[in-house]
Amino acid sequence: MLLFRWAILFLLLVAGVSFAFYAGTGQAKYRRVGWIVLKWTLLAAFGFFAVLIAERVA
């Protein structure tokens, strides 16, 4: 579980750095990569925490 939390934190950091590169350079590829990483990271995090909540309920 700790590994998954660190992976989520790392991927959110990657998305933030990508958005910072976009702000610094203005190249749209960094914004696109940032959105892709952010989207899949949030989907994975919601899925992970939904499983944890379901385990506690059951």
C-alpha cells in the first residue's frame, strides 16, 4: 500500500513538472503529457481507494 501511495505521489509530481515545463516553454506537448499523466493517475488512485473502502465495508 505504501508503494502505491508513493507511486501516486511521484506521478502527480511528474504531471506538475510537465505543466511547469509547459508554462516555461509554451510547448503544447508538455501540457498534453501532463493531462494524460494526471488523468490516469487520478483514475488509478480512485480505483485503489475504492477497493480499500470496499474491503472495510465488507
